Amino acid sequence: MRTQLLVIAKWPAPGRVKTRLCPPATPTQAARIAAAALDDTLATVWATPADRRTLVAAGEPHPDHPVPHAARFPVVAQHGEGLAERLAHAFTDTARPDTAAVLVGMDTPQLRVAQLTAASTALHTADAVLGPAADGGWWLLGLRRPADAVALLGVPMSTSDTGAATLAALRRRGLRVALLETLRDVDTAADARAVAPHCGRGRFAAAVDSQLRHVAEVPA
């Protein structure tokens, strides 16, 4: 079975990405962290065996926040009203005959090749594979048939029930769903600090250290 790896992301720009890092980060610091997260994610995706890899991006590249690994990827523009539509279109706009699709975002820079490979392998026997996130969302969705992404339409996104609602929608469509391990998304400064030690020597860990080292956490 052929597999395409998709990364859905926003081009890093101050005030447009990782806004929940602010405060304690400034918009510029948040953009630097976002650029590092996206670059590390793309590096991992590039290192993972696949028949094709595609970046599905919103916005425009920012000269002050480069993402060098993006130069290796064909880029498709996001479109649609709301995240559910943009996710569904990411699958259908990039679909190729007889090719499964595995999609991740830019919020899990700790992502490893082995985890992406496990997702692709799961689609040999399952119709879909879902990676739950610790905040109740999900960090990965793989579909043997990209057209099944229509199941996402109507699923509430960015809530503590998004993962459960996505799983239920996939099953209502009659899909057999395999589940992966749970990962922590990077949304807040606390998330960034917790995830950074698991990112090895990539850009993300260095960015979190340099941008948040002297920044106090905002009390909950």
C-alpha cells in the first residue's frame, strides 16, 4: 500500500501562530517557537519512509521566521471554513489513487519516525488510525481512503472532546480505527517546557530554552 504523509500547519508569523503561548511569550517569541516546532516536524516527516510528503499550509512564509525543511516539500494551500473543513480538504485535495494518507500538525515536535511508521503500518489492517492528544484532541489521523475525511465535517474542533468525537464520527462511518499512543500537544508555555526535553537536539528544544528561559510562567 502506498502512503502519503501530510503536515497541516500555519506559516509562522507573530500574532498568527501559537497565540496561547502569549503571555508569557511575546508574539515574536511565539513565532520563533512555532517555526522551530514546524521545522522539527518536517524533518521527522522527511526522514520517514513514504511515497509522498506534502505540507498543507495557511498564510505566507515570513522572512524573519524561516522553516528550512519546508523547501523539500510540495505545498498545498489550506481552504475551508473552520478547522474541520480545512482538515477534510487537506485529505481530499492531496488524495492520490490507491494511496493512504497520514496527517499530523505542528504541535507535536517530539514526534518520532517510529510513530509515523506505526501509523502507516496500522493502515494495512485498519481503515483509520488516530493518535489521541493529552488535552482531549488528537495529534495524528491516518485514513486508508482519504475520501473518508468527510467524517470530520461537523466534528467540534479544539475542545476537550474533539478526540472522542472524531473517533465516534469515524466509527459511525463504519471504519475500523486503530489507536496510537497519547502525546502532549504544545499549546501553552507549560506544554512547551514539558515537551522540549523529549525533542532531542532539534530546533524546538533550543528555541524553548532561548525564548522562555528567563520568562516566568503565568499563574493558572
